[in-house]
Amino acid sequence: MSVASEKAYRMLRDRIFSGDYAPGARLKERQLCADLEVSRTPVREALRRLESEGLVQIEPRRGGVVSHIDAEEAEEIFALGAVIESFAAKMAAQKATAAGVAALDDVIAAMAAVLERGDDTSRADYMKLDGELHSRIVAMADSRRLSSALQQVVGVPVLVQAFNRYTPEHLRQSFDQHRALVDAIRERDGEWAESAMRYHILSGRTVMLSNLAGD
């Protein structure tokens, strides 16, 4: 991928993460070229890459559309995610190492700094750290099948759509839930970690579905 294509990809991805391009928004090539100050080829390559990640849907003669998840699909994704990620948290707690817990603490500290900053990029940065924390927990569970199952069920688009609906208070609640989850893993308490993860996932579902109902 060329430097221009990489630039277009990162800028588009960041704007989708931040909510500047909301779910369902049209991404017209000509307008994107002007906004990103690149030619059409890099924009097209960036859109194809975002399509492969599930963030964008390319429609014939319409260009790109930011992926949108409806209430029924969101309900199913969160329900399945709660089962899989809760089990992952339990396994992670049982297999936790000092180094692994220290890495989770580093992510928690970065999350706290982002929330303290509280600027226009905080939500997007927090979402990236949220993904990193969950990925580290799944990695600690040390199960290839578990990781594969989670990737098939919970993708980036649902996280983007959920976080774009989070208020600062929702982000603070999410942070507190993450901190409790890491505490459970630190104590090697599988049942606590499983319960903490399930509560966290289902809290996110409540926020997203309540907002979808109001749309």
C-alpha cells in the first residue's frame, strides 16, 4: 500500500472510530478526496481495506457506506460475546502471570489518562485501548479456538457503533468495569472474572440497544 493509501486509510478509520463518519453515512469518493487531500486511487484502496475489516460496505454505483448494525443483530452479537468473553476472562484468570497482569495494568493506566484528558479524541483513543485490553485477556486465556470463535462473533463494527453512542459517563462506567475485571484476574479468581466480564458486556449492550430504540 502506498504512503497516500495508508494516509487515507488511517484518516478514514480514525474518523469512523471518532464518530465523524457515523454508521450508515455515505462515503463519496470525490468528497473524500477533497477532505483527505489525496487522489481517487488511494481513497479506493483505503475503502477496500476498510471493507475487508467490516467497517465499510461498498455498494455498486453508490460508493462506500459506514457499516451499520441494527437492534436485532446487536442483540445477538452481544449475547454471544457475553458467553465467549466471559469464558475467556475465567480462563485468563486461571492462567494469569505477573507479566500478563502488569500488561493489563498498563492498559488501565492509559485508559485513565485518556479519560482525564477528556478532549475530542478521547472516545476514539479509549475505544482502541478497550480493544487492546480485551485482546490481551483473550491472549491470556491461551486458546486458539476461543480466539477464533470471538473473532467470528464480535467484530470492530459493533464496537465502533457502540462507542459512538457512549457519553462521558458511560465511558467512566466502562472504565470502572474494566478495572474490576483486571482486579479479578490479578486475584486469579475465575468466577469473579467471568462475572465481571459478563456484566461489562451486557452493560454495553444496554447502552447500545437503548440508543438504537431511540433512533
